[in-house]
Amino acid sequence: MQQQILTVKENIKLTEGIYRMILCGKVDAIKNSGEFINIEIPSLFLRRPISVCDYDGESVTIIYKVVGKGTEVMAEAKEGDTFDVLLGLGNGYDTSVSGEHALLLGGGVGVPPLYNLCKKLISEGKKVMVVLGFNKADEIFYADEFKALGAEVRITTVDGSRGVRGFVTDAIEDVDYTYFYTCGPEPMLRAVYKAARTEGQFSFESRMGCGFGACMGCSCKTNFGNKRICKDGPVFTKEEILW
Amino acid sequence: MVNMKLTLAGVEIDNPVIPASGTFGYGQEFSELYDINCLGTFSFKGTTAEARFGNPTPRIAECTAGMINAVGLQNPGVEAVKAVELPEMKKFFHKPVMANVCGFSLEEYAHVCERLDDEEQIGWFEINVSCPNVHGGGMSFGTSAQAAGEVVKAVKKVTSKPVIIKLSPNVTDIVSIAKECEAQGADGISMINTMLGMRIDLKTKKPVIANKMGGFSGPAIKPVALRMVYQVYEAVSIPIVGMGGLMCAEDVIEMMLAGATAVEVGTANLVDPFVCKKMVDELPAVMEKYGIKNLKDIIGGAH
């Protein structure tokens, strides 16, 4: 983990309430897809944990939904503004166990961490199918970006206004996959847990105190004892989850 | 050159900065960030007889200039602390450590201290008397002078190490509780633990925290902590470890002027994991700025 001052290079609205921010600076503490960063928000006390959508040598991209005061302040940030950020947090996804055909299932604001994962899996020569679930057509983001990486993309919407009507689990029955990765709201994760035919990895979200394993604010019970979502997660294997 | 060395209940410390229990684990996470031997010491996670998961989540809520937590004493239990945490800690921390102990009965406090008493690295016991007392119908040991005094007496019987008792601010008269603890043989007082607080979510119209209430901490409570340390300093002659919302080296000086011999830093670690190292590094310059040569000379200087 490192503490760095990062500079906003871009902060744009993708769809209603969903923003993409690119932060530049020293980001080499980020080692893996599925990690998160913890951002200090001026005028607020606790940092806000946001998943890493993508990263390279000099920048980190995050996609966030405006849900409260912290993300409201973030949405106001302009190019050139700076944030105090802790980076290199969480375990991230393990791609070594994916086999040849990975299935990625993302719901709403759970979509972003799958982007760098998808990039990594494809660079490892694996076939990737991405299923992105949203409530309605005008909430869809990043479908083209996943396609540009070389993944096959399917869309589901709850109201049927685009793609398959229903949830991500309604679009995977005919898919032949060796392993899955998922991130999204907990009801979706539970549905994936039930529907999945292989082993896989789930990324969780939680209210956190510190974000680096010190305060026990985000503890959960697993089949392998108590774990901290921030430090031992946020990614857990299907085998670990106590559902 | 300034002198930051102090003696806390008979044990020398290089400086007054002590990360508070519950915000520093058993030191591991922070030892990966900086050499934690720069600290005066640290107080490890509150340890009970058996392993505890603690409260359901959410356990954390944001507040203006602070936060609420209701972790609920999650810890691996004293035997795992002896078998796993302390042997691990020895690899990266080479100073006497403060052992924070919690219990739900007098017997549990005494048992945990007895089991930890032979651990050489433990320099002090810090006894947390603000957890629920299952024997007393949900009252806390820390809200009654007599009950707090009984805990001190029970623990003093099983250890010869200095016993610091950590007091709750959620009481009508903290001074009388501190005096009774001193009368029963406490070697020091640490104060203040968190203040009972609540946040309510306007969307769900329910408390944010699953446990409904939790401990309010952070810079918002610093004036309360300073006032209480000031009051207790006038009433007891044993040393006080002052805490409550300290964020920087200036805050360390302020708390010592109120009457603290050393300070604990809790919530600040969660938002800035390097804050205790920064305090230690910045303290000499702040001392020079305010004409302080020897830190021990300013203890209780505001009286």
C-alpha cells in the first residue's frame, strides 16, 4: 500500500449518476485487477473505497456512482484537482485458475473492476465472454470498451429495453465456460452463486473504516474463518463464501 | 536538541505517541508501511478469553469530523494471541507492547491477564472497562466506580506488570471512577474511550450501524477528551494516557498540557495510516516552536 497525491486528468459523466475519473501520478502500488483505492474527500472524514477499473504506468481509472456526499464531491472535481489516495488495496482477481474460457458477470457499478480483468485474461490468450447487467438501456456503459478488448459481450436489462430481458443469470444458460468472475450488488452475486456451473470468484463491496485491514470494520464470516473484505478480499472464491 | 523520553507507569518510552487499541491490530499491517519501532509503544487489539467475531455489519459510519464504530471486540482470543500474534509481533516490534484486555466478567479479565502475564514483551496491561457486563445486566464495568475498582483489584492479583485502566467517557462523574481505580491499585489511567453515538440513514430511515449505536471518535471529541483529562489530572497522582481525536503533533502537546504523560492515537490511523510516524517525526520541531526542551516538563502544564 502507498499513500500518493494524484491529479485528476479527466472526470466525465458516462450515464446519469455514473462518472469516470482518471487520476495521474505514481500508481505502481497497484498490482492486480480487482484491487481498490481509498480516496480522501475534502471536508469529509473517512476515505471512500472505489474499485480500480483500469491502470497503467502513470494513471488509474475509476468509475463511480454518485450515491452520497463523498461521491457528490468527487463528481465536482475538475481537471488538475488533486486527491490524497491510498493505493494497492485488496487482493484482486486470480486469473491463473480461469481455464480457457472465462465468463465475466457484472451488474451496474459492479462492471468497472471487470474491465482490467478482461484485458488481462485476453492478454493471457483466454476466450472471454462478458455479460453486463443494467436496469435499463440508458444506464448501459462500457459495452463497447469490452468489445474493443476482444471479448464477446452480452447485455441484460431488467426492463428489456436492450439485450436480454432480466438479470445476468438469464443470459448464461447456453454459455460453455471454464470459470467465472463476478462483481455487482449482493442479490446479483447470490443469484450467480446459485446459477453458476463452475468455480469462480466474487468481488464484494462494504462500508469500510480504514480499507487496509486495521479496524475490523468490514469483517465477514467465510467457510475458512473470519475475513476482512478490505484486506483478505474484496475478492473471495465461491468455495470461501458462506451462503 | 529536545528530549521526548518519558516514563509511563515505571516503563521508559522514547516518545509519547502510542497507537490506540482497535486501530492498529497487532501491528502487522502497519509494520508493512513503516518501522513501527519509532513509536513510544502501541496498544494491541482488545483481547478476550475466547475468539469473538463481533457485531454484524455495517459497523462503521461517517460523522462530521469523526466516525462511529461498533466492531464489538472482534479478536482471535487470548490463546491465539499467545500462539500466533505475539510470536509474529516479536519479528517486527522490539519494544515493550501494551496489552489491551477486555472481559465480560471479573474472572475473564483476570484469566486473560494471567495468561498474558508471562509474555516478556508485554510492558503494560491496558484494561478496557467499557464493554458490556453480562453479570450486571448489561451495565458496563466502566460506568460504576465500584465495578471499575473491582476489575483493577482482580487484575492486580494476577500480574506484577503495570495496570492501566481505560475509562469510558459515557459517565456522569469520570473523576470518581478514576479515583476509585487509583485507590484499588491502578498504575495508570487511559482515557477517553469512544463516546456513545448514532447516525440515521435518511433513505432507509434506520440507524446506519447494524448495532444501532456505536462509539463516536475522531477530532470532534478532542475538546471533551481534553476536559476530562484535565479534570482527572487534578484528582489522581497516577499517570494518564490521554486520547480522543488527536490528529497531529500539536494535539500531542495540547493533551500533555491537559495532564497526559503519554497519548494514544486511534481514529487518525484509519484515515492516515502514516499519522503516528508523522507525529513522532514532527514533534521535535513543534516542541522547538513552543520553546519546549523536555517533554516531561509540560505534563499538566495547563493547570
